[in-house]
Amino acid sequence: MKALLCLAALILLLSPQAIPHEYEKDALTSSPFHPECKEIVAIGNATAGNYTLLLKVRDPARPGWQVLCMVPAGYEYDYHHPWTGWRMHFVVRHKFIGTTTVGDTPPNITKAGMLLTDAGIAFGDADVFSYLVNPTRNAWDDFDWLRYAAQSSDNINDGINLTIDAVKRLHASGVAENIFIAGSNKAAIVEADAFNYKLKTIENGVAAQTNYPKMMWKNDFVYPLFVASSFSSNVTEWVERGDRLNLHALFGIRVVAINNDSITVRQYPIGMWKEIHEGEGATVGYFWVEVKSIENGRALVEMRYSYNEWEREMMSIINAKYGRISLMDMMNWSRLHSRALNGLRGMCEGGYEAATIYKIPEKHADMLSCLWFAADQCSSIFVPVHICDYDIYDAYENGEASKIASQLLSRYGHGNLTQKCIEIERKFIEETEKAEKEAASLIKEGKIQDAIILLTLSDIKLQMKAISIEREWLSE
């Protein structure tokens, strides 16, 4: 039995989506583990104005410099059916701007990990470990899934329905996903594999998630059998040396030692040992373990799934700003490190990471919806791109901005440029809001082209300025 458990643990350990990682490294791609995608949405009475905000921090499954890619309405391309491999012809109905890896752009198939359309809809996703996927070589990946839904959706309901269509009709995906969809008056979370889905809609509220199931917890046997009976499972017990705790599943923790002010535990059936001091908590394999008290060789311990604790920490931070959540807040949250989250997975980790924030206004979402892109949020400045823009500064399309961000991260490390970035971003936000106000007036007067030109020039000016500033930082 123990050999079987060890084999199951090994399978899980080899799956980057299933593992809660416990530390980060500063250097590019130096982490021994795969980073992860993280998403936050705020809508309705949660935000500081009449707009929706969606943040996606991208862990690219296809490594390389991160770029922006503009795909116009009317663009045509061929792709394959997710089971038969037969040719399918697609026409992009709605222009979209995606965050993708250099080379995953036309004339190649666009592989955007998050994107914004001129229907005023934003999409982002986070992979989830599951065996319930399309097993064929023709299976679509998450990028295909997002593109399929985004390119033809006239509104948020279309976006939801086409996302679900890829499950109910096509059974398309070779990977399970948490897909966040955001419009001006509604947001949705679709948790799905190739055969099943769960839907949650939000009109007023916030949500945060990364690479774990929640609504779909019991749809795949792996999580309830090995990790916990439910996502929210927790246990608080007095333990002694040698005791074991679990969340009504096969994996758990074993108490190795109890000292005067700390205990030592490890995950069973396999896992590293970890010392946890009284009043503190730590990630132990799949679990968050907190030592409440130590008395007479016994310890009061609380345990839950580590990503349950991650979500609790993130939601505590987010809810503290409820009703006042702004673009600047999303930028700040994208830069949270592990140390700010009690050693849990940071929003910023390194690697070929990129962050994009989507701001979708209640009015004129087809033109004034704006993405704010950072080629690496820990070492670069967020810059605006409106969905109606005619062009984007070359450095953000050819990978140069991402390369500069990587060099800055290598030179300055995590967090050391944050305050400088924030000061510049505040000014950029002020300038952009001024341009948006002028553009809205032009739209009201029927001067659509003038509004587009105004926003394009304003955005490119700030994009060029950001690159110039970052080059100066490199030369200091």
C-alpha cells in the first residue's frame, strides 16, 4: 500500500499544476519548479469606479520573451479539429490584443494566454491538473480554447457560452482550466476539463484563483482521494510526536518532533521535513500547517490545503480595499512576493513572467477598454494599450521590452525597482485618464477616428517613455 501511495505521490510531483511550491528564485528561469498563473477579478461595487478589472499574471507554458499581439477583425486562419484533426476555417469577428510568447503570433497560430476584445471582454486562464482531458494529439491547448471563445463573442454571455461549447460539444482541451471572463457588467469563472464544467457568475464582488480546482474539486479523483475531501477541508487538533493528520484523504502530515517552541513535521507518504515555530505557519507539501500552541509535549495544530490558505491570504488583502479597488491596486497585487504572503506562492516569481491588467469601462467599452501590460511586473513599468489603438510600440511586439525587463530583474532583483515603477505608473494613469476623457468627448461628438488617433498616440508616447526609462536604469 505504501509503495502505491509513493507512486501516486511521484505522479503528482511531476505535475506542475498540482504542486504548491514553497519558494522562489530571482534569476530568470532559475526556479527548479514551473511557475504558475494567477488571476484576480473585481467588478461592480468592488471597484473604485464604473469599470471592471481583471488581472492575469502569466506563467507561459511556451517559454520565451512575452509580447503583445494585435489581431484585427476579419483575420482568417485554418486550424485543426480537436479530435479528427480535420481542417477548420476561422474568421476573427472581433479584434483582440493578446499577451503571448514571441513567435506565437500571425502568421503562426496566435497563442495568447490572456486577451482583450473590441466587444469589451477580457479572458485569462490558469491550468489545473486533471486526467479528464482530450487524450489525442489533436487536442487543443488553453490558448486555442481562449481564442475560440474570444474571437466570436459579441458580449459576455457569448464569451461564457463559447467557452462552455468547447467542453460540451467539442471536448477540445488537452488540459483542464480555470477561465476568468470579464465584461463591463458581469464576470464569470468557468472551471472545466474536456468533459465537465462548473460556472460561477459575478456582478458585484471579487475573486482570486491560481492553478487549483475549487468548484470542480470532486470531478477528478486525484484531489479528493489524495489531498483533501474538499477544497475547504481543515482540521485543528492537539497532536503528539508520531501522530498523523489528514484532511480525510490518503496524504497528510506526520509529527516528527515537538520542542519547547516549535514542531517538526513532514508530509507523508513522502515529503521534506519542516520546522514550524509556535504562532507561525508554513507550507508542508500540499498542506498549510499552523502551530497555534505548544504545551507539555503536545501541540495544537491547524491544517488545510495550501492553496486554500493562499486564497484566504489573497482575499484578505483584496477585501481590505473592497469598494475602492483601483488599477493601481491591481498593479501592486501583481508584485506581491512570497514573503508578503507568509511564505505561500507569490504573485511575482521570476522566469518568463508577464502581467496584464484589463480595465473595462461601463461606457464605450468597445473603444475605451484598456489593457495595462508589464513584460515582467517585478522589473518593468505597466503601459497602456487601448483596444481601439491602431498600433503598439515595436518593443512590446518584438520581445525587446521583455528582454529589457529580464535584464533589469537580473541586475536589481525582486522588489528593488517597485517604488520607482509605481511613481511612474501613477503619472501614466493620470495621463491616460485625461486622454480617455478627451476621447469620450470626441466619441460623443461622433469623431470616432479622432478619438482612436488620440488614444493611439497617447499610449505609444507612454510606451516609448517607459522603454526609455528602463534603458536608463540599465545604464546606471
